[in-house]
Amino acid sequence: MINKTLKNLLFYSIFFVFLTSCGKDFFKYSPAKDNPVKGKERAMKNIKEGRGVTLGDLGKNRGTTYEFSTSNPLWRATLDILDFIPMSTVDYSGGAIISDWYADGSQNDESVKITVRFLSNEIRSESLKVVIHKKKCSTNQTCKIDLVSNSVLIEELQSSILRKAVQLDAEQRRKKN
């Protein structure tokens, strides 16, 4: 018991000595308004002093440079043209619009799914890739899905999106001027 009491007394004595030897400015109060945060300056100072890590130009100018969706006429035109079809996926950052299966009612056993991929922001035919899948279901509920290639529908869809994008771009430029 005495041994435990001596250990506690010794611990608290040493703790008290360290606490009082810190000096009067160790726990100095400093309001945040007196020390504004300057993140970039602090980061550069840390790097110069060897306390920070930088990756240099690694990661800069990589990937796509899509504009914000409301100012991108190609994106807006595609949504305007395909507004009659329910959408499954609309991913601006991934550059893709995928519709749900759609049937116009003329043929009950057929439906289509339209995928539009954006390859750039420029209003050109090479900026879009339109893919159409056709699903044909038989009476016994088995369905066959085919990729539609070299279709007039793909060409018409792509040209209508491009025409609409040109119109939206012209309107946007007029509003700026």
C-alpha cells in the first residue's frame, strides 16, 4: 500500500514539474481572427521546409474537361431530343445518357434502349456516339436483344441532336452579347 502511494506521489510530482516548466506562453490563447488561414501559403511554406508532399503536375490536365451541364449545348440538346423517353441513367461526369426500354405502342413485342456517349464538348458528329439496342419479346416471354448498327434511326437521332445543339449554342451566344 505504501509502495503504491509513493508511486502515485512520485508520478504526480513529476507531472506537476513538467506542467509548470512549460512556461507561461505555452498555453497562450490566440483568437482565430488574429491568425487567418492562408492555406496555399502555408502549404508552400511546408513544402519549402520539407514538411509537405507535392505531386507536381501529376494529375493536372488529365481526363475529360466537360463544362457544367447547363452551359453545354450538346448535353442540353440530347436531353431535349430524348425527353419523351424515360431515362435509366443520366451521368454528366461519366458523359453518358442511357434511356430505359421504350416502346412506342405500334408493335407490342418490340422496344428500344438508346445510349448516348459524349466524347467531347465540341458540336461535331465525332463528339457523340449513339448506340441503340432493340429488344424483341415473343409470346412465351423470351426476349432477344440485338445491337442496332448502321441504322437510319441512329443517323437521324445524331443529326437532330447536333442541329438542336447548334440552335442552343447560337441562343447562348446571343444572350451573352
